[in-house]
Amino acid sequence: MFQKCHSVIFGGFPLWTSSRDEIVFRMLMGLYAVAPALFAFVEMSPTVLALIAGLIGALSLLTKGVHLSRATISLAVTLALLSGFVLSSTLWSVDASRSLGAAKDVFGYSFAAILLFQGILALSCAQRDRLARVSLFGVVIGLVSVMGWELYFAFFTEDPRFVGNVFTLHKITVYGAFFAVILLAQPQLAWKGLAALFAVLTLVYGQSTGVVLAIVVVAVMFVIPTKHRHRALVGFFAIYLCLALIAPFIAAPAFAFLKTTGWLAFYPGTFAARLDLWQMIAPHIADKPILGHGADTMRDAAGVVVNPTYYVQGDLPSAHNIVFDLWYELGALGIIVYGALLAATIRMIRGLSGASHFIASNCLIIAVVELSVDHRIWLSWVLGALVFTAGICLVHCRAVIGPAMQGVTAGRTAAIPS
């Protein structure tokens, strides 16, 4: 066991090495080992850790002398266009400063993502294997930490529903859901059991409706035979995007119907409050249906919450739904861009298989479901968590290495002792 851990951590190199490539790689391993636990104990840590990961990715590229691959360049162009689109919303935004801040965050985290992803793709096969093992250790520690917090808030605090506890659990259980997917894809039953234990604890003691819904969808995906999973993924998002297109038009009739029939009384909390909020937002979308009111302007929208029935918050942190946020802030064009990004992501996932497909598809599902119920996309910790989670997926989805990168890294693989 000691020899195996030694070989994973040091890769056959001495403790003190002059290899700049190995030094930078150990920095990346250290980050992947401690980051999941930091996610659980410092809830805003993804804001900084994603940027640090991007910096280490840049150092890795410099030491290896590797340039961006064709696939990474395509992703970079896509993210640049996305950043430009968000930036352009400042031209018609009702609050240009907030829209400019949103564009800055999208560009910054997109830049960090490109550097991190290319840095991972440039690793040799031996380094990727070492990084996958270390990141798995970090994921286990992170998931156990999240479960510990859930039990602490449930049994060792005077009021588990205290707003501070709820906000904390909202964030860290999202991280835990991503970690659990990584463990579910492992062949060892012990890791699958740990992921199942997290699911049970979160369903019983969790405070996030988005994570609960995501757990249900991931559980369904898990029991679906492997050969049918991509069809299920496509079907799920086809229904989701169809609902996204018509959401502003059906929110008010749906709320009125469910309120009249009394069905909202069965779940007057999250579901009724969200639907109440969405039907109040829908008329304001019609004011600027094509381009919206500008990125990240929902936070300070005035006159939206009027005579609420179930929505009890004093302010409007967001629409608690990325679809209504985008409809209000970026209009129909924003929804089209969002749908195109999801379609492109699903197309890339189609090229994966087995555990790689399971990890990528279910992490996408968790992100979309969570953003459709709880948090908004413009939050820095959300962007950081998405970047870092995508990096973890990339490490564990080995099928994404293309032949070109295999050739680039082949010589370096032979140079690293096994």
C-alpha cells in the first residue's frame, strides 16, 4: 500500500526533483487532492480554486511546450463568442454595470477553463492515471465531509432550518452530488455504496430541492442499461428544452390551475413558491422578449414581486430558474444560445462510452437541474464549481483524449517510470 501511494504521488521521481514538469504536475495533484474538502468546508472556495487550477494548467502548458489543440481551440472560440454575447447585453441593459460584471466573470472563468482543460489533455497517460487516483481520494474526502455537515446540521444544531444552515447546505450538497457521480462510475462496490449513502442522507436531511431532484434523475440513469443511456439523455433534454421555450407562456396558467384545484397546498414551500415567482416574472419578459433586460439584472429587478401568494422572500435574488433568468435577462436569443450550448455538449458526450459517458452526462444533468431550481449562473462560485467539476470529469473520462494528443504525449509517457 505504501509503495503504491508512493508511486502515485511521486511517480518514480525522488521527493526533491529538478523536473519542472513534475513540480507543476504535483501542484495540480495537490490541488485536486484538497479542493473537494475545501469545497465542503469553505463554501465559496470554488471561486478561487478554479482560477488557481487554470493558472496551474497554464504553467503545465509552458513547461511542456504544448499549444492548444484543435478541439480546445474550438471550445475557446465558443466560449469567446459566449462572453462576447454576454458583454454585448450591456448595450441594452437596464443596469450596464451588473451586465459588465457578468461578462467579466464569464470571460475569466472561460479562460481558466481553457487553460485547465488543455493542461489536463497535455498530460502523459501515466500522469493522467496518477491524477485520477489522487482526485478520487479527494472526491471521497469531499463527499464524506459533505455528509458530515448534513448530519451536523440535522442533529447538532438548535434549528436545522436556520437560514444560514440552509444556504450552506444548498451549496455543499451540490458539490456532493458531483462527487457522488464520480464514485458511482467506479467499479468498486465500496465507492458505489458511499455514493448511495450520500443520496439517502441528502434525500432525508438535505435542504436543496434541486439536488434532491437531481439525485432522482441520476438514480434513473444509473439503472438504465448502458446502451440506452444516451437516448435517455437526449430524451430528457429534448423535453427540458421544449419546456424552456414555452415556459413564460405556461407559468401563469399552470399556477392558476394548480392553485384552483388545491394541489399547491400539498407542497406550499419550494414548488409553490417557485411557480408563484415564475408567473410573476412572465409578464415582465414580454416587455423585452428578444434581447431581454441585460445579463445579471434579475437581481435588482423592480416591480416583479407584487402580491405574492406563496413566495415569501423580501428580495429577489434570482428567478431560481436559469430558464426564467435567461428569458428575462437575455430574451429569446439567450434561450436559443443556451439550447445550442446544451445540444453541443450532448453531442460531445455521445462520443464517450461506459463510465466516461455516465460521469459526463450525469454531471451535466446535475448542473442543469440545480440551475433550474435553485441558483443562478452568474454567481462566481457556481462558475468556479462548474469549471472545476468539468476538470474532474475530464480526468476520469479518458476517452476524450484524441489521437493527436496521444501522439504529443507518447514520448513523455515513456520517460516517466511506471
